[in-house]
Amino acid sequence: MKVALVTGAGSGIGRAVAVALAGEGYAVALAGRRVEMLEETARMAGAERDVLVVPTDVRDPASVRALVDATVAQFGRLDVLFNNAGIGAPAVPVDELTIEQWQAVVDTNLSGPFYCTQHAVRVMKAQTPRGGRIINNGSISAYVPRPLSTPYTATKHAIAGLTKSTSLDGRPYDIVCSQIDIGNAETPMTARVAQGTLQANGEMRPEPYLDVAHVARAVVYIASLPLDANVQFMTVMATKMPYIGRG
């Protein structure tokens, strides 16, 4: 039995991926700040599945260490980490952002995945069989920003660097790192997209959604690969959203 850990598992992409992994026979540790949401994800995965609920704040290194330790104590190893937890900031000009808003996004979107990666690598290097796979939830904002998205865009650019460095440094230990960049998956976080989203030319324009089930299947596919094969970067997006040709 393979073991997966999903952060931000209480809703949206994290919930869909956790349920899909459980459906493929993975034991899954569910991490997030809201225990009632994690428990709902566990119910959706099915009572017969091996699912562990671990309330976690990825911004706190001690909380992340406890999460990984609890996962290994319950299931014996860690094969897949999906670094999914993330937040945005208010869509305001950069000079109007508060330091607190900036720091919250950096702590969640960048420091959190770093802490999770650090502790996952610690386990994956030591376990038998050795190795594992880390999948980072990037964003198409890692390549093309939306207007008024400085904290989110900056952290997603940084995640691409974390992905590449982890891929390189993990090679001697059979640790593989991938990144999935998602455009307009239909989740509570992206609900505003259908109502109208600010474009580079200043217009407000509704944009199409992508069914989050397609994202979940993509993550399951990446996770299913043997450790001698990797999808380094994958983009999954709503076909008609203004990304190619944006601006």
C-alpha cells in the first residue's frame, strides 16, 4: 500500500485529489487547519479507506513536523506528498498591500511547501524502499501573472524554483519532484472567476472553469509513475480561458 499526504485537503483541489488517491488504494493523510472540513473529506473518501485526519498549520514548522511524524507513525512510510495548501491576497495595487497580507501569502504558499518538503525528504531518504514523489501545486501564475496579484504570483514563481531544486537534490535518494500548474479549476477559491475577472487591459471579463476532477486525475497519474519517470511540469487549464495570448 502506498501512502500519500495532501495539504489543504479540506476543500477544493486538495479535497478532490485526496478522494481520488484514496479511490486508487492509497492510504491518505489529510492536512489542513479546519478539522471539520478534513473530516468531511475523509467521509467522502469512504469509511473503508485508510485515511488519517491531521489538523495542521503549514505555516508552522513544528506543526508540519508533527504532521509528517503522525503520517509515518500511522502508515509506516510516505510515498507521495502533494503540496497544495495556498491562499491569495486582496487584488489591490502593490503599494496598498499590507505587510501582514504579503507575509500571510509567503508563509502559506512558499514557506509551507518548503517545510513539508523538508520533512518529507527526511522520511523518504531513510525509509525502505527508499525514495518518493513530491508534487507541488504551482499555478499558471508561475509563468503569466494576473493584474494585482503580486504576492500570489511571486510565491508561485518561487514554487517553480523549489520544484527544480528538489528534483535536482533528490536524485541521489530516488526522490522525484513534479509541479502541476492549474488554470481556473472550479473550487470555492476561484468562484469569482465566473462573475468577472480583471484582465490586463483593464476589462472585467467572466472566464470559463475546469472541472476539478480533471485536476485530480492528473495528480493521480503523476503519482502513479515509477520513480525512474517524471512529469516535471504539467499545465491543466480551462481550454478557453485567456492564458495563451493573455494581455
